[in-house]
Amino acid sequence: MRTAFVAFDEMTALDFVGAFDPLTRLDTMDLAPFPFEWDVCAPTETVTATAGLRFEADRVGEPLDGYDLVVVPGGAGTRTLQADKHFLAWLETADADLLASVCTGSLLLGAAGFLEEKTATTHPGATEELAAYCEVSSDRVVDEGDVVTARGVTSALDLGLYLVERLTDAETRAAVAEQMDYPNGEEGGRSAL
């Protein structure tokens, strides 16, 4: 399975890493029943996320066709990229069987035409913007078959683990969640300090 993790300037780093970490553990923990490969794909060689964190791209401006899964983060940069014809044309080259987004990444999927006649979710502060492209849900993760969207920033981990289970099974998801020390559905995952 080939996965493209999309990156762009002013993305939210946790949106990117929160989905990236559990998914790539399919390979690093040797849990995938298939080869799991990934690329960081971006319009520029170096991407600067909010707060100045930098990411290096494996593929720069190359079409996103040929990937089985394309994951799009959100962040402040989505607001200008929604109207960036060059960026949207690049995103539209994705012909993956499965597209996924975190937070306002769904705005980019909507602007690129991937959310027509679908339901999606996004950060609570962007629901009105998302409504221009599709039906809006307040659910943490929304699965529409070929498109899966996750709500706000911290839902990136939920998305990554959800996709792990969707691509493999519940046991694999549980193994990844345990290795990450993810609360695994425990209410709040709180402990007294």
C-alpha cells in the first residue's frame, strides 16, 4: 500500500504527525499484511508548519496519482490554499481509493471537489466554511467509503488509528494503540497527579 502524506506551509504539525505516526507503525512494527510505503508530498521541498516547524518532502509537486491512500492535514494554510488553483490542481491528481483529512484539511478536499454529495467533519470553528462543499457532521471521524475526515487537531490520532483498523483489523489497531500508550477509548484517559 502506497500512502501520500500531503504537507504544505502553515499546516498544523499535529494534524500531520497525529495521522502519520499510527499509520507508519504498520511498517515499523511489522504489522501490515502487505507492504506499507509512504512519501511526504508537498508543493515545495521544505514545508514550514505553524510555529516554524519544518518538514522535508520526499516528492515535490509530483502528481498524487498512484497512491492507495492520500492524507491531508489542516491548519491556517488551508484558508489561502482553498483558492489556490495551482495547489488544488495538484491535489486533484489524487486518484487514491481512499482520501483522508484532519481538521480543516477537509476544506481542501471540498475545494478540490472530493466531497460532493458526501458528509464530512472539520474543526468546530470551520463548519460554516465546510458547509459550502458538503453536509457537515460533528462526529469525531466520518467515513464515507472513499473519503474519511476527522474533526479537530487532536482527532488526527483517532483518524490514524481508525485507518489502521480499516486497513487491517481491530487487533492491529489495539496493538498500535497500546504501543503508543493511547487511552484506547478510556473516558478521558485521566489519572491523578
